[in-house]
Amino acid sequence: MAWGSALAVTGWAQPAYSATLSPNITSVGQVASDISTVLTLSHDGAATIQASAAQPGDEVLTHQTTSDTLVTSYKLTGAVLGASSDTDWVSSSQFISPARSYSVEGVGLSDITFHVRGEAASVRANDAGAYAASIVLTVMW
């Protein structure tokens, strides 16, 4: 009888992905929603995905020079996520909650869509310019 082991092959196809809000927010209360990017996960078995912020506060879309913010929400969707796929928008704070996770089913290359929504303040105009957030999606198996 012989025993052997194989290395797990699980990880993102690219080290970093980005999504760009378009069209630009130009009015009070405007929503730039369902801005999305497809992430490709290579996995050889069941896995779990958890989201976190690169640094505290990085989960919120923030103006790059003035620190103005947009109301930020996220979704992860895809057939490979099964019942854990989001059907509604998740607030930025809930999206990175340590208790929240996504179950990945199957094996192979799987497409998971990362959705971002930014909403301007309802009572004042947000600063014009570039807004950014930084989310880390960790895969565990």
C-alpha cells in the first residue's frame, strides 16, 4: 500500500482585481450601482471565502484626497457559491463582518462576481473626484 499527498491548488487567478464606478456620481443621492468585476477562483475542493478590509475603514468608498465618503454596499454572486450567494446588497460593515462567509462548491476554475454600489449623500453634494475602497477576499480550505 502506498500513500501520497498532493498540494492543494486553491487561489485567485490574479493577485488583484478592480472595479470602477461608472457613470460618475453627479448629483445628491445618486446611486452608482452594480459596478462589478468577475473574479476567477481555481480550487480543487470545497472552500470558504471571507471578506475583510485591507485597513480599518478601507471597506468604505472614500475620496482619495478629501476623505469624503459614499454609502458603500457589496455583493458576491455566482453559481459556485450556491445558497451563500448574495441576493441583496450587503452594507460595507456587514460585508466584512468576521461571522460572514461564502461557501464555494465544486472544483476547477469558477467565476465569482464581485459587485460594488456607491451612493452619494442624500442631503449634500459629495466632493468630486476619485473614490476608492480596498477589500481583501481570503479563500480558506
